[in-house]
Amino acid sequence: MSMDVGGSKGGVKSDINVTPLVDVMLVLLIIMMIVAPLLQKGADVRLPLAANTAEKPETQDQTVVAVDRSDRYFLNGLPVRKEELRQRVEEVLENKKERIILIKADEEARYGAVMDAMDELRAGGIEDMGLITDPKNRTGLMGGGR
């Protein structure tokens, strides 16, 4: 003789099966872990090396203007024409309390292209700019030259 505690056999089950939910959440987590670094990449530039650098943590709130070796401009990883750079930067900084722009220029970018970007930013009323570089001692860590 057996006893059925959960009610009659074949009846409606009232407990929730969370296994499919956990499976879906794990798949979404893995996708986000793979996609998130790709979204932060921005423009593909090879940064110049500098000996006298200060380490600053990267945050999502930073505004970055990049100049690649082909004199193309990028604002937070999105391509932008030089003529509309000032307007787009003003739109991005409109709701931010820190009006600091970081300039990330390829080491083979023309000096004039970087200065054009800085001139456009100054014309938009932005005086606080920083240059992003790679520290020189990083090449020694990667097994590079002396």
C-alpha cells in the first residue's frame, strides 16, 4: 500500500520548475560576458608610448575622441566627421557634470589631425583634455625590446 502525498496522480502540479529559467539565464550571462569586451573596444588605434604617465581607471562615463592613422575621427567608438565633431561632443557632454575629453590618437596619426580635433573641441568650449598613451615599461613586460 502506498500513499500519494502530492494529491492525485496526473493532477496539476503547483510548484514552479526553475531549471529552464536557470538555463536561459546562464546562456544570457555567457553571451554578455563575450559581447561586453567587444563593445568597449572603440576605435582601433595603436597608442604612442610615453615614459611619464599617470594611471587613471577607465570608466563608462568617460568621453573619448579617437583619431586613427587614416585621419578618421571617432566619438566613444562611433565614427564621426570632423565637421560634426564639435556638435556631437556637445550633445554627449550635455548631461554630464565633468566636461573632460580624452583624446586617443594612433601613433601614426598626423599631428595636424589631432590638432584639428583639439581645435574643434576648444571651439566648443572644452578646455579640459587628456591624451591617452601606453606606458613605455609595458613593452618590457610583453617581452618586447629594451
